[in-house]
Amino acid sequence: MAKRKQPSTFERLNSGKLNRKQRKELMRKIEAEDPGLEVIHRHAAGIDVGNESHMVAVPPDRDPQPIREFGSWTKGLQEMAEWLKACGIESVVMQSTGVYWVALYDMLEERGFKVCLTNARDTKNLPGRKSDVQEAQWLRKLYSYGLLRNSFRPPEQIRSLRSLWRLRDRHVREAGEEIQHMQKALTQMNVQLANTISDVSGVTGQAIIRAILAGERDVYRLADLRDCRIRASREEIARSLEGTWREDMLFELQQVVDRYDFCQPQIRQCDQRLQCWPRFPAVPR
């Protein structure tokens, strides 16, 4: 017998309301005694951020179905914002789960909601027990009593600059890994170039490596490619280049050099945009 296919998140969210059993179980879980604390944020909602969907909880007196699930696609976020407005919500609280909260945060902020982004560490040590189903309601209650702190989020320009620096740093680290890979491939062929020059990614190192990949095997011709600033003699460099020239390692070296070359224009493009900050040029198509 064929196994029944589980409905997708989109199909499930558009299939209708909760049945009687689900509604009864939901209401049982969100009912709780008054803890006797002063309500700081009365018009607040809690959001349990997810990958495919978000669970949203409002005060029980705002809607017959105070906890609803919305899809993570743009239309779902718009429907969430409209429902929150209809419920008289002024502020929302959510946890910084991965990067799934970013689009939701921006959407709600644009719609005029005050958004509190809290760290999961601020909730796990607080008294009380919660289940996954009532995560959103738990966040709402903690926030309504002023028990959660809002995480600092830099302004838009600073976030853009930070993202660009992080991207550039990743490209630089990837290029550095390829340099190490070049050294490894050369060493496996007993080409000891790294022992005679300080940096194989410099002018001399790259000229010799690319000449080797082009087919040059005369060690003295390769040594003649050294820059005038290199302290090692022509003879010393030539002796370091007496390798075995294994075809598999040459192929690997070519692949590594190609990846290294791919990183360089990426780094330069990041540098160009950083020089134009805060007015970034348009992305070329």
C-alpha cells in the first residue's frame, strides 16, 4: 500500500481552520493563572519563528483563535501583519532563530510594529514550563510582563556595511585556503618552492606556478622568473623546483589555481563597493 504523502506547509495552511479537538487542546495549553505581575506591554504578540511557517500568539481576548500559523512566504507575512493590526497589536516579540527572523522583522517594522528581538538564552532560565506548541504564547507572556530584553540591531547602513565586510572576509579566507592547497600539491610533487620564497601567492610564486602549469619543466628557466627582490639565488630556487611532476597533482594544482583566480575578482568587487559606501553602486546585470 502506498504511503500517504504529507501535505506541504502551503497546503496545510490553506486547508482551513483547526478542528474541535485541536482547538480544545490549544486552548487548554494557553490558559494559565494570573502570575500577579504588572503588565508592561498590553498590546503585544509573540511569534515562534520557523523555517516554513511562523506561529503567532495574541492575547486570548483579541481573537477567537488567538494562536495562528502563517507561512514564511511574503504573502503569509503580509497576512500576519494584517491580522495583528486587526487584533490591535502594537508590538511583537520573537527569538533570533538563525536568519529566518530577518525578513519577518523587516516586514513588521515597515508596517509600524515595535519589534523586540530576544535571545533564546533570556527565556530558558526563566521559571515556568512550556511546550513547542505554546512557544509563541510563552514569549508573549514573558514580554508582556517586561521579562525579556531587546537585542541591539544596528541601523540599516551599518548592517549593509557589516554584511559586505563579512562577505569580503569569506572570500579572503577562501583564497588563503587555496594558497595552502597550492603548497600541499607542490610538496606532494617534492617541489620545495615554499622553502625558498616567503609567499607562493606573491609575484615570483605565482609566475613559477603558472609556468609549471603551462608546461615548463626546465628548473633554471623557472628560477629566472624570480622577482629582483627575492633573496634566494637562482641556483637555490632551481634546486627547490626539482620535482616529480605527477600528472594527478598537476591536475589538482590547476584546479586550485582556478579557484584562487575566481576569488580575486570577488574581493576586488567588494573593495569597490566599500569605497563607495554608504552609496553603493548598482549591482551589474
